[in-house]
Amino acid sequence: MKKLENYIQGKWVAGEGAGQTLYNAVTGAPLAQASTQGIDMAAAIHYARTVGNPALRKMTFHQRGNMLKALALHLRTNLDGFYSISYQTGATKADSWVDIEGGIGNLFANASLRRRFPDQPFCVDGESHNLSKGNTFMGTHILVPKEGVAIHINAFNFPVWGMLEKIAVNLLAGMPAIVKSATVTSYLTEAVVREIIASRMLPEGSLQLLCGSAGDLLDHVNYQDVVTFTGSAATGLMLRSHPKILKENVPFNLEADSLNCIVLGEDVNPGMPEWDLFIKEIRKEMTLKAGQRCTGVRRIFAPADKLEDLARFLSTALSQTLIGNPLHEKVRMGSLAGQAQREEVRHQTEILLRDCKLIYGSLQEVEVVDADAKKGAFLSPMLLLNETPWETKSVHEVEAFGPVSTLMPYQGMEEAIALSKLGKGSLCSTIVTADPNTARSYVLGAATHHGRILVLNSECAKESTGHGSPLPLLVHGGPGRAGGGEEMGGLRGVKHYLQRTALQGSPTLLTEITQVYQPHAKGKDPGTHPFKKYFEELQIGNQLLTEERQITSEDITAFADLSGDHFYAHLVDTDFNGTMFEQQVAHGYFVMSLAAGLFVDSYEKNPVLLNYGIDELRFTKPVYPGASVHIRFTCKEKLPSDPRIVENPEDKKRGDDIPKGIVKWYVEMLDNTDEPIIGVATILTMVAKKNQH
């Protein structure tokens, strides 16, 4: 029988002994054996820290992001192979799409985040703060990659997504990873990692894989490492309580299975689009991945007077779902991940049935298409009914991690909110309603107990990703039973693998350290107008002080006529008693336009291709006729454009595409008074690169 291999210290190695036998979840046939026995976990962690970590830390965010993009494109060329293996886990094509292409989508999404970071191995975090009257002492924060390894321990049931959604984030941050995949489906994870390693797109030591037990892995972590776990709350608690985790204060992110709920608004009745959406969403959540998802709907709350209709509609919908061999074109629900998982779901369901009654499905029998129900890990969807949710603890405490949900009544939205909280914290919840007031009431009342809330109605249904779909740019996690952690979430997730350090010093020195211009830092003489410099030639701090331009009443009136902005304060004949102004005041946008006229090198072609936008524009005091305005114009930050990565040579852009980068300029609008700053802005220009021009 095939023996899965672990990728450790740059080599594929099989564990010692027979290990755990893995089975085809559809046919019950043995597939492989998985073992990590004999693997030196301490050496694996040391290798990640000393080989993978330094290599990734030297790369910039842009380099790491482009690495992820290239890897995602490469993995997409192997989809057919991944799908063929995924079917053996019991997954239908739709299930596999979520797992495989959803996982690759996480690589793409995190790759795109590189644009939100500088082309540096570290970044500035948040605003800077002036800490002195004389403007010589300031503070800011920087984020640098930790010097350890990210250890990802996954229970099941997403062998691809569960790995890729996590490593995408730590790799972008500049940390290597050791992935301990869910053993029962680790043969699919191993296949994907083999392609990743074969691509040679990651620096050596960036990724290691364990197919089997984690052994004594956590005995060797320290405070520079990050540990994440996805699985049951009980196992998560055990891992988070590990003596080394506690002693070393190792960051630990727990995403635990939870008793997620869906709520039908009181305004929704049969015949409404939202009624059909409610039925469809529950059927999808119960049958996708055979209900084995940490985000699956476990509790269904509906107005008491609609319970009978809902039970009938849901039973009909579930009866129309064909179960069986996921390779069969008409099958919409496959098997659970394995026989052991099926028995565990049956056991948990039996506990629930002590307080509930089964209104659809069977605990032991299931009709399947093109498969053997006994040999495969098949299970019928089961809809339970509990009419006394306030008196029953089990429905809010016991999770059957499979195609099992419990329907319960509520009286009034406040009661629905209170019932949702009895789950003691969940990853996600959904409110289905056409009424904005109902939606607002539920969200504001229930948000404290849920990591994510989907507000579902007919307007968003077509493009909604659904109740159970975590998204790379939104946080995934939840309070209480759900683990109290957060992952993904765009920039938030990346920062979990970075050390935040407060930085204090002079504006000039901190500018040199951060390579972001800090207000009041000493400027650098550019030697020539900054707009005559190519992207590579510009230095952070290159500064231009312009000549003065006097603003007249005629200028203000002319701008009002040109723009159509005849706000009373811009009119010369306004009675200014009782207003904030002394006399006719210049438009802020006129001052900004005048600033452009002063700092732009106007008459000759130069490397500046176009104005890309304005950030953080503020007008700090009124400007009256007679004021003499000048501009201090400073190169603040440089962001290179992205190297183009294409799937096929014919996809290349035309040869006349100009290599370029984005330059941020700090614009200070000044007058000739004792408090000279009248406005500040950050403008962005697109600037050509010289070495490829």
C-alpha cells in the first residue's frame, strides 16, 4: 500500500511504522498509510527558522506577493489532478471547487494585498505622532516579520483550502510554515504540496508538511513562532493549554467548530423571495461537504407561527438532493470524510435526539446513487425539531459535525437574538429578511456573539457567497466557543505574523529608517525638479520649495464662476456677521489647484505620466484675498508597479506598456503668517522607470 511522505528539511520522507490507514471515503477501499513516527520535530522547526525564515524576511512584500500570484497560477494548471484525488475524500465537484479553487483564490487575494504594503521587508503601521513642540521628536510604529515559524494544525475537512488560506498569509508576512494537515484527507494535501515544492517558487524552508500526528511538535515552539488550529473546541483548548505555548507566550489562533445559526425574519412569508432563499441556504449548508464545515448551519430559528410550513418546505428541499458517488453527474451530496467521522456524527445526533425529534432523514439508512452506502461513509441529511429551545441545553451545546441541523421557534426578534447567543459564540450567523429594521436590530443585538453576520435578501442573493463561505479580505473566527481568534481579514491577518514595535526619534532619522517621509524631517535637495527624475532616481525626502503666488478676490470669484461653486463664503458681497469667516474666502480646491500650478513642472515632457489621485487632503485654515501662498513639495513614498505574470505568452500586454511606479508626494500649502500651514495633502503620480524606458 502506498505510504504518504512528509516534506521535512527539504526532503520527502516517509514516517516509520505502519501509521494510520487512509480510506477512499466513497468506496471504503484503503488508499494509503500516513505516519510521522521518527520525524525530528525539533529539527524541522530549526530548519524553518534558520533556512526558510531568513530567506522570506529578506524579500519585500511586493516580492512575496508576486511569489504567491505565480504559485496560484501554477497550481491552476494542475486542477484536473487535484479534482481526481478530491473525489476520493467524498467531495462532489462543488465541494472540491470550494476546497481547491477557493484555496487557490486565497493565494490570489493575498497576492493582491502587496499593493497595500511598501516595497520593503517591513512596513509602517498607522499614523505618526509629533511628540515635541519644536518638531524634533516623534513616534510611529513599524511591523517586521517574526523570526520564527507558523505552525498550522488542521483537523478536517478542507485539505487544500485549510492549508492555502493560512500559508498565503504567513508567506506574505515573511514567515515560513509547517503544516500538519488533517490526517484522514492528507493524501490530497500531500499532492498539492508536491506541486508547490516542484514549482520551486518558494524559497527553501518556506513550507514543510506533516501527514499524520503532530507528535512533540509543540514542545519546541517559542515566542517568535505562531500556532494556529482549526478543529474542535476541545482539541483547541488542549493545544492552547500546552505548557510551552503558555510559558513562551506563543501567539495562538484558534478557529473552532461552533453552533452557527440562521434566523428567518418575522417579515418573511411563503411566496417571498427571501423565503425561498432561506430554504435554499439551509439545504446548501446541510449538504455541501456533507455538512462537515466549521461554518455549517447547526441551529435554525424561525417565527413560531411559521415552523410547520418551514419543516415541510425544508423536508421537500432535502429530499430532492441526490446522495452518492460524487463522480456521478446528478449527485449533489457525497460522503463524509471517513467511517470514523460518520460514527461520531451519529453519536452526537443520538445525544440531540434525546431532546429533539427527527422530522427528516434517518440515522442509519440512506439511499445512494452509484455507490455502496455501507462501504462508503454516507449519511442521510437529518433535520431535527426542538420546540422548547429555552428549556433544552443540548441544542446549544452539542454539535453533530455533519449534515444535521435543528429547527427551533422564537417569539419576537429580541428572543431570536437571545437564542442565537446561547451557542456561546460562533463563527458566523445569517439573518434572512427584507426589512432593514429587522436586519439592523439583529446585527446590533447579535454581533457580540458572532465573528461574521450575513444579511441575506433578494437584492444580494445572486452574488452572495453564502452563510458558510469565509472570505480572504474579511476576518474568519469568532468569540467564545468559536475560539476567540481571527484569521484572514486582509491586512489584519498579515499583521498576526508581524511584530509591532513603537519607534521614537527625530523625523529625519525615522524617515531614513522607514523610507516614508515624516513631517518636519529635513528635506533633500533634488538638484533638479523632482518631476524630471525617473522613478529609480527619486529619493525619499527630495524636496522642492516653490515661489509664492498671491491670491486675489478676482481669483476667488473667477474660480467660483469656473467651477460653479458659489457657496456664500466665496462671494465678495456676503454679510459675514455670524459666520466662521471674516471676509470672502478662497475655495479649498482653488488652493489645491493653485498648489499644482506651483509645484508642477509644466511645459516639457518628463517621466511623470499622470496624476493618480489625492489622499488625506485637509484644509486647516481659511485663506483670504491678499494671502501669498507657496508649496513645500516632498517625495514621501515609492511603490513600484507590479511585474507582469501571465499564464500564456499570448496574454502579454502590448509592447508599448510603460514600466512605471507610483510616487506619493507630501504637499504642504503655506502662507506668510506665523501659522503658515493652510492645507496638507498626499498626491500620487505615476512615474516612468528609467532602466526599462
